[in-house]
Amino acid sequence: MEYRVINILQTRELKVKFTKSEESILDFIEENFEKIPEYSVIKLCEEAYASQATVNRVCKKLGFKGFSELKYSIEQDLQKMKNSKNSSINNTFFYIENINFQDLKPIVEILKKNRKVLIYGLGASEITALYFQRQLLYLGFQAIVVTEEKMIEKFHDFILFIISSSGETLRVKHVAKSFKDKGKVVISITKAGSSLHELSDCAFTHNISIDKLDAISREQQLHMIIMINELINKSRIG
């Protein structure tokens, strides 16, 4: 997203040179960026201790005809910034609203009874698995990230925690079934109603339609990180 004014003020990457008095006006505008659209040129001069001629030179050096055009561009920047912030907030709320937090209690109880945990995740979920491992280690768990089924076979007294946003990856389903067939406990963070959900003894689930997302969005792990953080917090104080 392109901003016409705020980026210039923050980087000061300009071909023209500014005097010290002009630089002080730039500093004032940057520090009071959200208020500037409400200012008149007279008020700006009074509060920035500058002359109107100096303000006009600054506006022209920034590429504007005058202060009115500068204010208009600042208003546009502020609107873009607001829209971008709202978009990020709405995106996060969307994920939160589609997480089934009621699933947490039984998983926390299992984790507290079985403090030896194997964590399995593929692709982007492997990064989340490493994050989960670090958090569990801080809580004193024996937590090991495994990436191959042969590794999993070597641990006999561990529970398996699988992280898979879709819950439909063939390798993930195979690992879950194989572990379950040995009579061992499988916990997961995955999509509600997925194959992995059905194979798990206990699952912390979300309702996000992964198959409807584009390739980049499918790889994103924001909802999984939110779920991991909530699980860790409950394990710590629950």
C-alpha cells in the first residue's frame, strides 16, 4: 500500500535539501501527523514556530502546491492506514471466531498427565511444531519434534501431538493411524470434521475452510499459532 506523505516523513529520502527550520516543520508534521488535517496554515505556523513562507517552501519541496494539498494527502494516508489496520484486526477476529476453544480442557488434562510429547507437523505446520516445542520446554515438558515415522517408532512412552491445519495430508493420516493402531494416544490441532480429527483421541479444532483458500493463505499459520498460545496458557495456569 502506497502512502504519499508518511513514508517521506519517516525515511526523509528526498532529492531536495531542507534547511534546519524546514526540517523542524517536517518533524512537527510527523509528530502530529493525525492532527494535521485539522490544522490551518496559521495554526501550524504558530505551533511549529515557523513562518507561512517556510511552510509553503516545505510543501513545494514535498511535491505539493500548498498546505491544503498536503493536508488532503495526509488525510488519504490516514484513511489507508485505518483501512489496513481494520483489515488486519478483522482477519484476526475471523480466525478467533472460528476456533473451538471448548475443545481445550480435555487436551490440557491429557498433557498434564503425560508430560512426554512427540510433536509432528509437515510443511508450514512444522514451523508451528517447533514453536510449540519451545513453549512446552519452557513448561518443563519433554517435547521432541519428529519429522519421520521411523523416528516416532523409537519412543514408547510418549503421546503424539499432530499439527495439521487441513487434517487431510496423507502422511499425517498415516502417522496418526499407525500410532493409534499401537494403542497410543494421538492429540491434534486441526480442522473440525477432518480425517485427522476423527483419528485423534482428542483434538483442538477450527472451522476454517482451508480448501477454499489460495495457496499462500493455506500456508499461513496465524490460527494455529493462536491455538498453540491458548493451549500453552491453559497448560500453565489451568
